Amino acid sequence: MNRRTLLSTTVMSLGLLAATQGPVAAQEKTEFRLAWSIYVGWMPWGYLEESGIMDKWAEKYGITVDIVQINDYVESINQYTAGAFDGVSATNMDTLSIPAGGGVDTTALIIGDYSNGNDAVIAKGDMTLADLAGTRVNLVELSVSHYLLARALDSVGLAERDLDGVVNTSDADMIAAFATDDVSTVVTWNPLVSEILSSNPDATNLFDSSAIPGEILDLMVVNTETLAANPDFGKAVVGAWYEVMGLMAAGDEEALTAMAEASGTDLAGYKAQLDATEMFFDPAEAVAQAASPDLPATMVSVAEFLFDKGILGVDAPSADFVGIEYPDGTVTGNADNVTFRFDASYMQMAADGAL
């Protein structure tokens, strides 16, 4: 599985549980667990664990940090929301809808990248976005693909209501579906995008995530109370992450090959996926992304999408249900219900060489 998976009723149940239980004050501790799942921008987490880099940084701060791969992306967030992990790799959209929407105060510790072409709307023949009116589109419903379709339609003055409908299609079935005569358009992500475009001469990329830079963010999010009680946890994780970012920026083939193989491709295939991913190898770039004046507007748009689809938390009365705090202290949404925070302070420490 991967980072873009249909929100399950199990996750919503866990969100309800978290909301009804209320926050529990975190205590100082020395053992921590992070969960991650397969995706181009998250492969460094597996390498951190296997290479011993995470252990080295954890030892520096007198703690242990175990990094665990979970094959099902939603399940990884599910387990984080339930308290089985102290942090998890997740998109900004899924962080807002699942743990934050369910009442688990969550902090974006690291902004790792944004999708810069990894997600695409693909059609057959000479179709344009405007031609999608009255047609059906196959995608993983209520996913980032669904959000990308909404943004694509909006760019030409259309909305989902102008379609004949969307067809919920598993990522595992997407390539086969596109090969049938019944399917004219799909929305999906890499490596499926690359496979579909390369194996179908009549396939056309109508719109991809490079048109909405900075909107599909890939994060490492952690429990806010755990981070506050254990700042060395944040320092160790961020320090280890940017050591690997340095290796990747330098083109370290040993590290990149290990990540490629772990993701089921070769070095060339992994580099091709990285080309469609705006990785923030330099922590100063991640800090700038967190401070971008565009981020609040993006998160408001994401919140409106989630509310429209009925997946913004448990019984959310409006798109403003969840408060989202930014590095400068400003808040969008409900300032009395802030459960999603962008904290650039640890990334700034990395940029300053202070870890």
C-alpha cells in the first residue's frame, strides 16, 4: 500500500475514541517509535533504520527511536492515532482528516517534500480537462487523487458535479482499468503514472501536481504533547533525517540504491520518481516552506475539500472545525480547537547546525 489510500471506518472510529477520551498529558521517556509506509519521499525512513543513522543520533541524546514500516498507509496513521506510535509519515491532508480531526494534537516535525508531478490526471487520446464534463473518472475515492481532480477541474471552471461521476478504483487495479475500453480517465500517483504513460501511446497527462506546488505535502508528524515533554526526541529524529538528506543531495548511490530496492524499483526508477518530487534536502528550504504565506491558504482549501467530502473529523460542523497553527503563531480554523501544528523550530536547528 502507499500514502494515498481510502479513509476507512476503522480510522474514523479511532478518531472518535481519541476525541471522547480527551488529551492525556505526555511524560518524559526514553523509548520512541515512528511508523512509515512506502512512498518515494518516505524511503529515507527505512534507510535511517537499516543504516544505523537513527541509532547514532538517538544515542547522542540518550534515547532509542525504532522506525517501523507498516505496509498499509491508513493502518499506520490508524495506529499512530491510537497511540501505538509517537509519529508517522503522512500527508498534510491525511494528518488533518485523521489524527487532528479526531482530536489527537499533532505536530508536523519535518516537511520532507511536496509532490511535483508524482500525481496526475491521465486521459486517453486528445482529451482536455474541459472534455471531462459528462464523463466518468476512476480514482481512489476520498484520497489525495480525489483532491487533485478537484483542483484540476477548478482550473477550467468545472466541479465534480459536472462529471458523470467518479469510480472508486483500487491502486492495484488502476493500470488494468485504464487498459479497458470502459475507462477513459484515471487519477493516480507514481509509479503508476509512469507505467501508464509509458505503456499507453494514447495516454495524455492532463494535469499533475506540479501545477499545484506545495499543496500535497509529505510530512513526519508527531504527537504534540510527546514532543513538548521530550524535545530530545525531536532533535534526534530531525538530526538523523537531515544526515540522510545530505547523502541524497550528494547523490550517494549506496543510499539511493538501498532506497530504490526497498521501494521495489531500481536506481534509475527511483531517481525518476525523485525528479517528480520536490525534496527539501536543505533544512532551510523546509523552514521556508513552513513559513510560506501560501501554506495557510492551502490548508484552508484542504479543510474545505475534506469537509465537503464528510471526512473532516468526527461530526465536524464546518470546514473551520480544526484549528491549524503555523510557525508564526497564526491560526486558521478554530483557534479553540488547535490540533494540527506546523513547527519549524527543529528544522531551523538543523539549518543552524545546532543539533
